[in-house]
Amino acid sequence: MFKQKAFALPFVERCRSGISVPGAEALVLPRPHACGPREAFMIGREFAHVHPAYDGSSHMMLPLAAVEELIAKGWGEQHPMASAGYIPANAIMAFAPRDEAEVDVMIKILTTSWGFARGKLANPAPIQIHD
């Protein structure tokens, strides 16, 4: 259900990830809609990707304020490569949703990443993630 909702976001193209493990599916914006800052994208116009079903977690780029809230509320953690300083600090790993309520929260988090990539959110931006 998460992937179905994720790839239904307006303007999102479903592609093979340009940076993740085999089988990961990227959320990519077409050029006219990829208006966010450089730190809103992982590679090219890919702002997030969903790992294969055996894992189900996602990597995405978020405004810094949302990263802090995501971690504080236990919905994810900083991307390991971001922790090591190799990629921007606003790269995160969101945990795989286990039920419909968690799918809704993960879609809200992904929608924040989508808005950031579209240039609709500042960095940092105040974001409210459900507890």
C-alpha cells in the first residue's frame, strides 16, 4: 500500500534508483517540477527511493527541521552515509511501515520530501510529523 500511495503523488515518475540497491524504486520529478534546492535530491532529480520488499524502508531527503523531528519521534534515522559526512545531513532512512496507520505517517513524511524537492518548503522548515 505504501508504494501505491507513494508513486501516486503528482508529477512523480517511477524509475530504477540511480543510487540504491538493485530493485529499489526511485521517486523522480520531471525537470519542470524539480525546483527544490540541491540538498533536496539524492542524485539527479531523485528525491527518495523505496527499497525492495524484503526491506521496505525508504531513503529520502528532508528539510533539516523535519530530520530532527523524524529522529526524535522514532520514525527513522539519519542515513549512514550522512552520519559519516559523505552526503548531506538531511538524508534519512525512514523505517518500513508495518500497518495502515504507519503507511499514513510514512506518506506524510514522503510528502514533505516531495514538497521540498518541488521547492515548496524552505530548509529548515517547521514540519509536524504524527507521534
